[in-house]
Amino acid sequence: MKTKTNGLRGRPDFLLLVLIFVLVGFGLVMVFSASSNMALINYNDPFTFVRMQFLWAVIGTFMMLFIMNIPYVAFKKGFLLYFIPAIIMLILVAIPGIGEVRNGARSWFGIGGLGVQPTEFIKLGLILYLGALIAKKGEKIRDLKKGLFPIFVIVGAICGLIMLQPDLGGCIVIAGTSLLIIVAGGANLKQLIFALTIILLFVAVVVSISMMSNPDAWQYRIDRFTAFLDPTSDEQYTTFHLSRSLQALGHGGLTGTGFGHSVQKLTYLPYAYSDFIFSIIAEEFGFIGSTLFLLVYLLFIWRGLIVAVRCQDSYGTIVGVGIVSLIAIQAIVNIGGVTGAMPLTGVTLPFISHGGSSLLVTLISMGVLLSISRDHNKPDRQTKRTTKTSRTTDAASQRKNLRPL
């Protein structure tokens, strides 16, 4: 008797789901540790920041579980329902009087006491869009004119909108993620390198012209961007954040000061609960604790890539690689910045940093990735794998029985 399994969906990847909850849970704990002192001073309530983060975590978890139960192929046709509103928000936020300026960038919509950052939403929207576009193009992606050029125009336009805010960190993350998606989609590497060279030359010309027209503004940006080369050069101004961050790393030593015993979070290091939360992790848990945390992160990235590669559909693989690449690149840019390995760009640490928009979009992305993981675990495919293994075992047994005595 044959059992019909067509239409049934498999279970989501259990290890990936566990790692997501571990990272979110650890993030809530660290947001409380890094923000409680500042929240007590400013709001007379040590739970102010972690309460808001917990609310976003709950909303994001429900969204993740809901999206996890939607077949990922639905996003191949329905991505415009997400992508177009994200583009509209990205355009509106750059308009004075609509977007809200925070930390020198017009990157926010202020809604009461909340802030919504459109750049976070466009990250997933672009991944879904590029996945559908590249999967539709198929082998045409290897053609420079019909394949790569339209994609570069779209990515370039979005990066241009983000730089109007300006948000260099968001632009770097989106450009890097898009590049890995294009590679995963099967682009010709020679054509890709050629196209990137032309784009970089064009950007260099535009920046040079802008620098000549406004040298003072660009000198400030250059000083901030190159501060990581000499963290002690101007500790009262351009290298202030990095210098404090490195002090936190050094204070942590091998085993750390212990949970809740960070010194730099006591109003010395700005944004200790968001951009510089890894510095607090390193200070409180030391080199050993930080290494264990990074190993969990690496395990998550490895498992996410396994889920993407196992998908039988090119769209699922491209989107899966894009989502994992987004998390990985953002983590590298954040940790690299706070440790002085690369310039500071104000990028949050996924799952961990305080930030409603970032956490919400990250968990929505996890819903898509978990939906992709269910494709590999479909009952009919599990049955095929079991049958194949059984046949191999039976054949081996028969060969063994036919051997002469």
C-alpha cells in the first residue's frame, strides 16, 4: 500500500531553530546587562531597554513561526508585497521633515517613542527580489548585458538611496550580500570582476568630485573612517568610541569581569547595548566567553548554509545563501569595527544588539530560512532516502551471501 505524501511539508531544521532561540535569548540577557545602568539613570527603570527588546523578540518570534509555515516558493511571486513598501519607506525616510535624524543620519521614522529603520527592511526585500530575478534568468545570469547589468542597476539604486541618509554601514552590508547572492546564482566571475572594477572607478570619480567641492565635510568623514588605524590619535573626538571599546576588550582579559560587572557600560562607552554590545560581552566573559559565543555564531552560519545548499530549488538556495550571508557580513562588520580590525560603521550585531527593526527583520528572515529547511525534510524525500538506503543495504547483503565459501 502506497502512502501519499505529496503536499505534506517536512519539519523545520531543529538545530537551526534551537540556535536561533539561543542567540535571541543571549541577546536579551546582554541587552539587560549593557543597558540597565543607563536606563536606571535616565529613566529610573533598569528594564527600559530590555523590555522593549523583549517585546520585539516576541513579535518577531510569532512572525518567524508564521512565515515558517508558508511554503518558501510563495515568496518567489509574492516578494513585491514586501519589496515595494520597503522601497517606498527608503525613499520617504530621506526626505527632510519625514525622516528623523539620529546620530547624524536621516535613517529613522519616529513613531511615538519607537523608531523604525527602513534600511533594515530593504535588506530582506532585496534578497527576495534578487532570488526571484536570478532564478528566473537562469543561465542568462552569465551574460553581462542581460544578466549582471540589470542587477547592478537595482542594487546601485538602493545603495544610492541608503547613502542619501547617509548610512555607510548599511550600504556595505547590502552591497556585500548582493555580491554573494550573484556569485551563488552562477554569475561569470570574470564578468563580475570586470563590472565591479568599472563600478569602483565610477564611485571613485564621484567621491573625488564631491571631496573637491566640500573638503571640510569629507575630511571629518575620512578621519572617522580611518580612526581604526590609530585608535589613540584623538581619543577625545574621532577615536573616542573605538578607544573605549578597546579598553573594554582589554579589561575582560582571559575570563572576563563576570556577568553584570562591566565598567565601560557605566556611561563610559556610548551605545554599549547596541553597536558596541560585543565589547561588553568580551569585557564580562573575557576571551574564553567571547570565543564560545563566536563558535555558536559560526555553528549557526554553517547550519544555515547547509539548509540553503540542500534545497532542491535554485530560488530557495539563492535566498537561503542571501539570508545567511546577510547575518554573517553584518556580524563581521560589527565585530571587526568594535575590535579595531576595520572602520566603525554603526552596524548592529544580529540577534544580539538592541534595536527593534533589526531584530524583527532578522527573525522574519529566519522564518523564510526555516521554511526553506522544511523542503529538505519533506516526507516524500525522507521516504526516498530511506528506500535508497534500504536498497543499498539489501544489495550489499545479497552480494555477501553469494560469495563462495
